[in-house]
Amino acid sequence: MAYKKFDDADPKVDASAVKVFGAFPQEAVRRAIQGITNRVWAGTSATAGQLLSGSCGIGGSAGFKVGSGLYLVRDGVLSTLAPQDNLLFSELGTMGTNTVAKFLICSEDGTSATCIGPGNVVDKDDYASATLAAAAAKLPDLPNGAVAVGYVTLQAPAATVLILTDGASTAAAKLGYAIGGGSTAGTATYVQLVNMPFNK
């Protein structure tokens, strides 16, 4: 006598697609999980598991900084990130007038940090406020194996194009070696991260 088990597949439904995953969906899920599990554990001045004490901010003479040492968890292994000052842009180019973009500060390997980005550059004229424009600016993807430490939201002035440079070619560099006309190079705000955020 024929019978149907409670968990038998409906014979009219082709379930073969759920048995095979392409490389892109697998990689996307793996990178999302990695971005959550690779994380800041604590400040090196504290006991692991206590509140972290590192801080992201403007560099002492240029660029950005990680203000104090951090314990990081990378692929389940505890490592450290040394304090680092004067982190410069890793990708050079320009930001147009009255734009906003986000840059990610992360540790890719070893004990050093890097600043990557921007994720996208948003024209503030397209939004009702600078706050809404900044919310539309997204972080760049976290590099494979990296730990997110913080991010910078950089606002270009209304009438000045920002030149993102590594500082090697000029002694007149301003904020993050983003060079603008006159004496301004925009404004920046900093956010400390524990892991890569979902919606930034």
C-alpha cells in the first residue's frame, strides 16, 4: 500500500534548486558571517571581554587614527591591533563639492590598520538634509579576513572639491590628506565599531 510520509517532498514541486548553491550565494553568506564574527574583543588596557577602549578619530598630523591598542578576534583566533596614527586614504581620487562618503577603518592582517573606501559618494543636493545624505552613504565592503574597527563619515564643503591623496606630493594637506581650496577640507565624524554593521 502506498503512503506519504509527513516530510516527503511534494512530487509536483521541483526541489532540486535548493540542493545546489552557486559560488556567489555561498560566498556572500560566508563573508556576512565573517564580518560579524571577526570583531573587536576589548581594549588591550582591559581584560578580554570587558569594554573596548580603542578610539577612531583624526590623526595627530594627518589622516585618521586608532587611538589605543585593541584585542581582535580574527577567524576565531585572538590577535592584537596596535595604536596607529596618521592613517591615510588607501584609494586616491576626488570627492565633488557638497558630497558625503564613508570610509572604513579596519585591520586586514598583522597588527596594523588601514582606511579603505569610499563605499559610494552621495550628492547632498539630492536629499532634504545632510543627515539623510549621510545615511545614504554606505560603507565599502569589508576585505576578506579583515576586522572592522570604525568608520569615518567625511563631508565635503559646499563649494570645494576634495582631493583624496596619500600626502606624498604636498605639505599643505588637510584632514585625512583630503585637500580642498582655501583652508578647509570638509568635516568628519567617527564611529567606533565592534564588528561590521548590517546597515551602514
